[in-house]
Amino acid sequence: MRRSSDDRWFRIGTGVFPALVLAIAAGIAYELTTDSMLSIRKFGLSFWTGKTWDPVSGVFGGYPFIWGTLYSSILALILSTPIALGIAIFISELSPRMLRTPLTYLTELLAAIPSIVYGLWGIFVLTPLIRKLEVLTPDWLKKVPLFSGPPVGVGMGTAAVILSIMVVPFTSSVAREILKNVPVAQREAAYALGATRWEAIKVAIGYGKTGMIGAIMLGLGRALGETMAVTMVIGNAPIVSLSLFKPQYTMAAVIANEFTEAADELYLHALIEIGLLLFIITIVVNVLSRLLIWTATRRFARVIVMPAAVEEPEEAVA
Amino acid sequence: MSYVTRRKIVSRVMEILCGVAVILALLPLAAILFYVLSQGASSLNLAFFTQMPKPVGETGGGMANAIVGTLILIGLAALFAVPVGMLCGIHLSEYSNSPFSSVVRFAADVLNGVPSIVVGIFAYGLVVLPVRRFSALAGGVALGLLMIPIVVRTTEELLRLVPGGLREGALALGATRRRAVFSVIVPAALPGILTGILVAIARVAGETAPLLFTSFNNHFFTTNIMQPMSSLTVQVYTYAISPYEDWHRQAWAGAFLLVLIILSLSIAARLAVRRLERMNRP
């Protein structure tokens, strides 16, 4: 009897800590909501659509920041997705075996470099480079909204480039895992039907499609919340524009810049409401992404148990 | 051109494009490391480690207070996150099939994706607001909160790698679950768990955003955790966005030191993992 009660106490005693993790998640939601109440009450839903951000007269609208966060993240995904998937395919399908580990390590190194170092590099190396490119833009191209605006270097385009570099390792490492877990039989079947190497890879990608989308969304979650590097190169002006040249602003950047300057309560609450919105958006994206990756890996797990499961040819060599 | 040739060409072109993607990603990595090394190493000197920041206009000075501050912040974070994270990981691996564990696992993964600046706001509300003062303690709490999900997941994964025979042996000898876990299973996985903690430390050591309004910044040397405290990352940020040439130089030096710390932590972890794998191989 003593033994079973010891086991029960062990379960309860260690169970306090997972409960604490849940409490942290709930605590974040609670704190962000209560500390933004003033702003939520005053502006209601118009906070989402309001374009004026004027701390002096106490008018706060978050639209330019929401726009900046979404636009920069989507641009970053457009740039990073092909590269990240290319890396995943190269490492898992094409590269010689001895290159696999070093390449994996090097691409993951991109995730280890702190955001602030990206930002520093962005200010002093990338921004001047992009400014040169912007100066070279021919006049006819400048009529396109995407390329209008002054060639100052800091702005949406620079932010998107730096974000895309930072997102690549997250997407590629999950995509690589997914590809690694696609049963070899899928590729062999494709080859047996006379597929070329690329066509066989396409079959493997198609098989892991759910997981691939999950990987891309994981990258999106990272891009949405990225703060320092973006703050340092985006120009920090609450402008809503399609232009890549114009300085804009993001939700994370406005919190980083103005939080310590928020003199009155309403200002602080408005900033925390921006944080709340950012929290909600990233939670939704992350939950979706985890669910997709989870479904994908579960599907693989089922397939591997089936009798038709194939031996890994690589294992045989080793 | 025949249909088959065209398909072969497409395949070849796509394979080459995948290689190009790798180069496109490694290019910025090389560029960043090159600039941090060349600009940082030339700006690094003894004064950087031993002296305090000089006021605007005076050249020289260092980041002694920020270096100590970063160490204190990391220490505080580990103090909060390691016990909580490890015990949580132990529970998840011991009762891995319970619905409660699945929920917590999912929550930890999602928490891992919450932007660090949002976690900073939480720490601000938790520690700064009640006493109305920025403090190193708040910064440590923020970093600790960011560390917890990583420690939880690595602990759990590494405990699962412990051979089932060890647990069964302990239980067969009449050990309670508690004894089996703390005297047999955890010690077997400990080197790996410590490695995971190193990785988690490397990850939070580079955080800036959650420190901006928790530990804030301090031009003076302090070890009092109830006071605002300088950190390498916030100091690099302050210097980077300043208009002074000499401060930019210092920012590069700070970035160099940060990258050095983080890379050596992650390389050490990598080597340790490799050794563990070799030891565990039958």
C-alpha cells in the first residue's frame, strides 16, 4: 500500500510543473487582456482598423502595424519558402551522404545567430547594399506601386529580406524531417513507373504535403513575432503602403520602440493591446502549424507499421 | 525535343536549383559571420572586458557591466527554468500517454512559438508593474519563461531514449517510481539533458526584445537584481542605433562576443551529443 501511495504522490508532485506550464500560457493571455482593458474599452473593434497612432492626443489605431507585420511576413515567406524547401530537398534527397550533416548544421546555424546580430548586419551591410539597388531602379519601374518611394535603403523590402533569411532554417528543418519520414516505397513506386528524379521528389513532397504546409506556417509564426532585426531596418513609420521602398512599422517593432516611452496608462494599454493581437495571431498560426505537422507525422507512423513497410536501403549499407 | 528529354532536362534543372537554394542560404550566413568576425575582432580589446561605457564624445570604454549583466540574467533564467522544465519533462515522459501530458506537450510547443517580446510584456506585468521599477529579476523571469518550453521538450525526449530495461530493473528490485526515476533513469539521461540546457541557454543569451522593458539598461555597474541591469544585447542595440562611429565599433565588438558565446555553447552541445551517441551505441 505504501508503494502505491508513493507512486500517487510522485505523479501529483511532478504534475504540478506541467500544470505550471499551462498556467504560464493562460497567465500570458490573462495579463495581456487585463492590462490592455483601457484601450479595448475605449476603441473597441476600431482599434483594428484605425489608422491614426497619435500618443499626444490619445488616439490609437493599430492598423498600420498589423498591416506591416502581415505584409513583411508574407513577403518574407515568398522569398524564404522556395529556398527552404530547396535546402530540405537537397539535403534529404540529392546531397552526397558526407555533406548531409555539415549542411544541416550550417543551415541550422542561421537559427542560432541572435536577432540583434542580424539587425546590426542589416543596418550596416544590407541596408547600404539595398539602397544602391534602389538608386539603380529605372524610372519606368518606379511607377509600379511596389517600387515607388524614396531610395533610402531602410524600409519594407530590407525588412522582408532579413526576415526571409531568419525564417529559412525553421521551415527547412521541419521540411527535411518530413521528407526523411516519407516512406521510400513512395519514391520507388515513382521510379518504377519511369519517373525522373525530380518527379519522384515531387511524389514525396505530395505525400508529405500536410507537413510541408505546417513547416511553412511554422516559419510564418517566426516571421510574425520577429522583433529586433525588423525594428532596426524597417524604418519605423506607421505607413500603410504596398511599396517595398517606403519605411513602415510592425506590431513587434512598435512595442519594442515605444513601450518604455508610454507615459500615460492609455498609451501603455494600447501597446499591450498590440501585444495581445500579436499573441493571438501567432498562437493561431502556431496551433495550425503544429496540428498539420502532427497529422503528417502520425500518418507516416501508421504507414510504417503496415506490413508493406520498406527497409531503408541506407541502413543496409551502414 | 522529345518528351522524355524534356522531362530529364526539367529534372536536372530543378536539382541544380535546389543546390542554388543551399548556396543562397549559406551566402548570408557567411556574410554575417565574416562581418561580425572582421569588424568585431578588430574592435575587441582588453578595455572592452574591463571598462565601463564612456559618455558620448569620449572614445574607448567597454562593456564590463553588460557582460556581467548578461551572465546574471542567464543565471537567473536558468534558476527558474531548469527545475521547472526538468520536472515537467520528467512528468511528461513518465506519463506520456495521458491526455494531460498531450495537452501540456502541445502547450509547450505553442509557447515556444510565442514571440519573445510578448513574453517580455508578461514579465513586465508580473514583476515590473507591481513594484513600478525595471529590474534584472524581471529580465531573468522573461528569459526563464522563454527557456522553459525548450528544457521541457529536450528533457522529455532524452528520458525516452533511456533503455526500458533500466526502468524495469529498478522496479523489479522493488524501487518506487520516484526512486526509479531519480536514482536510475534521470542520472542515465543527465549528460544529454545538461546538453539540452546548454542549447536553451544559447538561445536565450541572444534575446534582446524581452529585456528592453524588463531589465532595461544601466550605465553603471550593478549586481543588485532589484535594479535595472545592462546586458550585452540591449547595449549592442543602443550602440547600433546611435549616430556615433565609436559606439558602432563597440556594437560590433559586442556582437562578436555574443556570437562567440552562442557558437561555442552550441558546438559544445553538438560534440557532447555525438559522444553520447557513440557511447550508447550497442
